[in-house]
Amino acid sequence: MHRHGRRHYRSAGGAASTAPVQVLTPAGDDAPLTITMLGAGQEVGRSCCVIEHRGKKVVCDAGLHPAHPGMGSLPFIDEVDWSTVDAILVTHFHVDHAAALPYVMEKTNFKDGNGKVYMTHATKAIYGLTMMDTVRINDQNQDQSGRLYDEADVQSSWQSTIAVDYHQDIIISGGLRFTPYHAGHVLGASMFMIEIAGLKILYTGDYSREEDRHLVVAEIPPVKPDVLICESTFGVHTLPDRKEKEEQFTTLVANIIRRGGRCLMPIPSFGNGQELALLLDEYWHDHPELQSTPVYFASGLFQRGMRVYKTYVHTMNANIRSRFARRDNPFDFKYVKWLKDPRRLQEHKGPCVVMASAQFMSFGLSRELLEDWAADSKNGVIVTGYSIEGTMARTLLSEPDHIESLKGGNIPRRLTVKEISFGAHVDYAQNSKFIQEIGAQHIVLVHGEASQMGRLRAALRDTYATRGQEINIHTPRNCEPLVLTFRQERVVKAIGSLAADRPVHGTPLKGLLVSKDFSYTLLDPRDLKDFTGLSTSTIVQKQSIPVGVGWSVIRWHLEGMYGEVEEDVDEEGRTAFTIMNAVRVVQISEIVVEIQWTSDSSNDMIADSVLAVLLGIDGSPATVKLTSTPHHHAHHDHYHGSHSHNDTRVNGDGEVPSSSGSLSTFTEFDKIRMFLEAHFGEVSGPNATVAEGEEDELLTMTVRVDSTTAKIDLISMRVESASPDLKRRVETVLEMAMATLRPLSRSFIGSGVKVDLEGDKGMEVEPVGA
């Protein structure tokens, strides 16, 4: 399935210019976002979501399916090469979101890669307790085929997990980062805002927008995501008001007690159990007539976990924090007691209330008590959380006549069964409002049964349609990749000194274009260290060459190659030539010269050519002639290409005289005239002197072809003619003449010859235009 969207990429950093610079992206470079559900795709259980974009791979949650045994409870883990996973983000500690983690971390090739596992501090603390308890329960089962891992695997996975704080911005690598936000639901639960190369995905996990007695509600992240991967557990159902629901629950518990029955509540050891304990303890306090009836939580894990709850009070709501500030610990229950030995229930024949695990009653004490109490009509079961398809809790809600015993055979079911859900999931009203507030372009519904998910999608579409809005809603099934493509418009931000003044539209902006983690910034090279932590380095090259000729002969050869050289004196008072503003030739002694240049791609090529010229001087026939017969020769304003070396004279010491001699026969203007005459025939000028009033004719040439003329201004090199064709032809010949006559040193300007080894001056850098 493919969907198309539009994404604006904007990088951050420093003082930014308000004028963006567009970076062109090659056609077909739009990288897709792929979302693959390995579990919880049109089902509830074994949540596992794989997110892939631009070579990065993130897995959200790794849970087991409570209704399936052994390997069948795992997500479809064979669909992924776990060694390529960059990060696993675990939203909370529930079995259907975290219990496959020890298997993935210890039994797959995940440990062969560089990926890490992240969860909040509270989730990590409770994860270790719940996973160890799960292993101990499995160890008591005689059928060992269902064992997926042992305590050593759990311990190893726990030690390798990285704990993070809410709102902490975690940067992993290469444009991958994430931030946890409060999700409500249970202690430590988080939703993750994941950013890959600027694309933002919000994965909610299980979340709640209803504040209860101890948890905060799920947050609305301050950043708008492009994609929302959202739970859909309750579909289109709307749950009763919280106060109304609590009244129904406590009334039902009191009625079971008053008729002399026993009340069983299957609970998870964490989350829902703590909330119900707070509620019952408060209700017993307000109703003295019930205080003779015991209320038990029959879970050692529940008892051990209370230390975790007391540790992470700062993550709970204002009610809990204020009570702790008054030294009133709400988790020091007065009427709710720990039932350490379940056999005490056999001694107690009267009414009682027991909260027991496991939540789905497929095993554990909750299943044992169900089988013991099922035949007595005075007893009752209250299902207080969401029941997954295929579990005993879901089966009981259909009120069957008999239930299957784990010991074999059937047991008549006469106790009452009621459902009052305190499952900390959003209902339709809360979910719909949250989705609209998030405002993502694409909504991906997960963690819901197919029928409920389909009705939710239809309801959401109707809601948006009434407002005249469109929304993309996806309901992927397990192992069916969802591919979303976002058209990229990458934007560069100018920072530092480049952003000091607002640029005028159309004005070129030059600087270094820095790309990091798929974001782009433009800055002055001088700001590189301040804004990026990077610095520039200069490589200075030096090479000494022995020569057997005089300095003037060396200059003659260099001018013959490059047209012009600049003569000056270096810091140590030695004579030096500068060639094309790139390479310096220094006279070290009468027999040694040294080439110096600042290394870069262009300067290196010029230095190679200078080296070739110097190495060829001794064997050059021109050198032999220059040093064999004395004559006078001028240095300045001459063009070697215009006369023969046979006419050259040097003195007896092999030095070219610096004063006497005649100028070249042809000036530069004469050479231009030669080109024009070769192509057009009749050429007049240049006019060196003009009469008064005719100054416009000074230094001009006129080309005549038949009756048509073209005038050339030798100062500006502009051509004027009534004939466009002649004008173009003259311009073409003139351009060819200038390219031929211009010295090589004027055709290319190097990037500087500053070779100060102390680094005081550094290398002159011409900024690269964006």
C-alpha cells in the first residue's frame, strides 16, 4: 500500500536566516517510510512494530500473545534481520508489549549488531520484576516446551537495557533520535516521538487520557508528527464516566459481600492492581460496616512492586505528590492487605475480596480461585481490565454454563460475572480527540481487533468528512508492510555571520554547505569551529630542486610557460617568484630553488607543472642557446611568442640584462588586429590619437565587410554594429583572440600562496557557493 504526502525539511542551529536556500534533490530520491507490524496488526497482543526509513530501523515494543503458548506467542520475528536494528523502544512493562524482549535480545542475532534497547527508568525497574516472575511461573509448568528463556536471559537483557527520562532527547546516530512522553496507562508508560532524517513518527503504545488516582494523563507532544501509530483497543466504544464507573464497581463488590459471597478480581500485578487497591482502601475507610471483611491482594510481585511505586512518586499526578509531601503515603494501605499464603483462604469461610493474578485467568492463583469458587452462586467475578480474545477472562464474559479445569474435566459455572473495565486505554471519544489534536498526516491504527479497528476507521473518516477534511487512515495486518512516501523539500539555514544581515532576494550567498544527519546549514568558513566543532587544516608543501642556470634564465622559462610571474622577497629576504597566485619559487642558493605552495587540488596541479618546467631547464635547447652567446635582452613588456630565440642575446655570465633592449615588434593590440584581419580582411585602427571632439574613437578598431562595419572598443572590448550577424562573428573572433593572447597566469587565479608554517595567517579560502 502506497500513500503520498509532502514533507518540509528544516534544519536547526544557531542564529538562522529567514531566507531558506533550496537544495535540489534528484528525481526519485524520495525515500519511503516502511511500517511493518510483527504483532498487534489487527489483533491485541504481541505488540511489535518495525519502522524503517533512510537506512535506519527502529522497533517499538516486543511482546508476547497471552492467548498463545510457547513459540506461538512470539511476534513474527523471522521477518527481520535483528542485527540491523538501530534501536528497540519499549513503551511499558506489560506482557503483550515487553515479554518477548529477553528472547529477541538473547536468542536472535540482535546482539551481533549495534542496536540498543531503551525504556523509562520505572519501566526498567518493573520489567525486571515481571519477567523474573514470568520465568518462575513457567518453571512450575511440567511442560517445558513452552519455555522461551530463563532467568539468566532475563538478567542479561535487563542489564543491557538503557533507562531514559521523560522529555529526554536521545540522539542515536545518523539522523535518528527519539523523545519519550507520558502515556498514562501504567507507571513508567511512555509514547515515543521518533525522528528519522527529519521525518517524525509518534508511536503511542497503550495510552490513557483519563487521570486516575495515581497516574498522569497522556501528553500532547509539542511537536507535530508526520505519522501517528496509535492504539485502537476499544474501537468505537465509549466508556462510562470515571465517577460513575467507580460507583458501579464499589456497589457490585458490596453486594457480593452482603450476600455472603467471595469476590474475585483478576488483575495485573502492576498498574490496574494499584489503582483498584487505592479505590478499595478509600471505600472501606468510608464504609465502617465493610471493615470486618478482608480485602487481599494475593501477589508477591504486587508486594515487591510497591517499592518501585514509592520510588517513582515524582512521575505520578499532583494528588499523589501532594500526599507524599504531607508524609501521607497513599500506598501504605490500611484495609487492603497482602495475602502471602493463599491457603489462609481455606481457613476463612466468610466473605472476602481477593485481587489475584494473572489478569487473563489462563493460569496462576486467579485461575485456581475461579475453579474453586465457580460452583457457588453467592460468589462473583469482576473483570476489571481489557480481555484478550482466546483467554479465560474473555470466555467468562460470555457466561458459559461450564468452565474447563486445568486439572481436567469441566466445572459448573454458577458465580456471577460482571465487567467493569478500569483498563487504562482510551475509548472512542478520547482517542478521536487525541488524533485530531495531534494532527498527523497519516494515522496507523494498531493494537485492536480487526472488527473494532474497521469501525474506528470508518467513524474517524466520517468525523473528518463532516469538517471537509481528508485523512489517511491505515490498518495494516501482521507482516504486510505499509509504505508511505513523503516528497522532500530540503531547506538550508544560513547561520552565524551569514545570518547577521537579511539577504536581498536574488543576491548570491556564499559559504560552506554542511550536511549532518540529513540537515543542512550554510555558514562562513570562519564560523565552522564555533557552530560545528569542526576546524580547517592547511597542508603546506615544499620541494627543493637543484638548478644549474641563473635566476634570470629561470624567469625566462617560467614567463614562457605562464606569461607573467611576480617577483618579490620572502620573509627571510630571499628573492622569490609567485606563479598564478598559487605557487612560490624561492631562490635558496645559487644552485638550489624551493617550490612552496598551499596544497589543494588546483594548486597541486600548478605545482606539478612548475616542477616539470624547472626540471626541464637544464636539458632545454633554449637554455643552451641562452647561455652560450652573449647579447642584450629586455625583461619587461615583451611576448616571447612573437620573436625567435635565435635573436636573443645574453652577457658572458649567462645573465639576461635588466635594462637595455628593444620592445617586441607587435603590441597586444597588433596581435588582436592580426586575428581580425585573418578572418575579415579590412581592419582599421587602433586609433592612438584622435582630434578634439572625437574622443569616442580613441582606442577603437573598425572591421569592414563589404558595406557593413563593426566598431570595437579596445577598452571595454564591446562590439557595435548595425548587422547582428557581423556583430556576433566579430565577438566570437575577439573572444578567441583574447583567450589565445591572454597569459596563462591571467586565465587562472590560484587560491593563495600563504604558506606561513606558524598558522598565524592560514590559508585563504574562497567560500563555496550553495
